[in-house]
Amino acid sequence: MHIFICVWDDQSAELIYSFPFQPHLGDEKYAEQKGIHEMVYQMIMDCPIDLRKVLFNTIVLSGGSTMYPGLPTRLKKEIGNLVLTRNLKNDAKLFKKFKINVEDPPRRKYMVFLGAAVLASLMKDNKDFWISRQEWEEKGGTRVIAERWKV
């Protein structure tokens, strides 16, 4: 599962930050990993200050890993606690005015697949978007992507 913070405008999405959350890996690196609420909070706080209010109000869950019962409610509560203690200095009056919204669309389990299917359909005639099997085997995925999209 990856956690993404995206800033959306009318025409495109700008990916600001992504962090791989992989709890299935059992090594020490992941045993000390922060919780999802901490990572989401920190990613939003790393964004420009004028975007933070909007980002706290538009957290959207997607993918099968978000299907755990109670995850949206708990995530909202935990992020709210972080905002209250770290940003608002435990001021309950200010917190009542602060909006945190965690959206959990019912079809979120399949949202990643559906998004990829739509993108593939839109780009089917764009030759620059696709990588041939021969190119992949000759150069490898990482190199092809780096060369093609200047990553």
C-alpha cells in the first residue's frame, strides 16, 4: 500500500509526496515504522501551509488495504488528535471549527485497478506512453522509465 498526497486542480493532479507503507515486511526497518495517521499527518504538514486545510479536509482512501472495518473512523480520530495537540495546542474551540474528512468510497477496493484501466484506455493510441517488450528486456524497467519520463 502506498500513501499519496495529491493536489488536484481542474485539469491535472500534482503528486507532492508518496510514502510506501508496507506492514507485511517483517524486518526492523518496518517494525519501527510510524502509524498511517502519523504518516498522513506528517505528509500534510510537509506541504505548503496554504494547502494544508484543504488536504486535511480531503483525505481519500483507496485500495484493498483500506477495507479494514473502522479504518476511516479511526484514521479521522487519530489525525484529529494530532492536529489538536500539535497544531491547536489542545484548544477545543478551535478544533470544533477545524474540518478533517476521510472519504471511504464503497468501491475503493477496486479504485486502483479502475484508475489504471481508464488510463490505459485513454492512452491506447499514444505510442510514447507504452513500453515494448523488446525495450523492456533490453534496458530494464527502471532505465526505460528514467529515460522516457526523465525521472
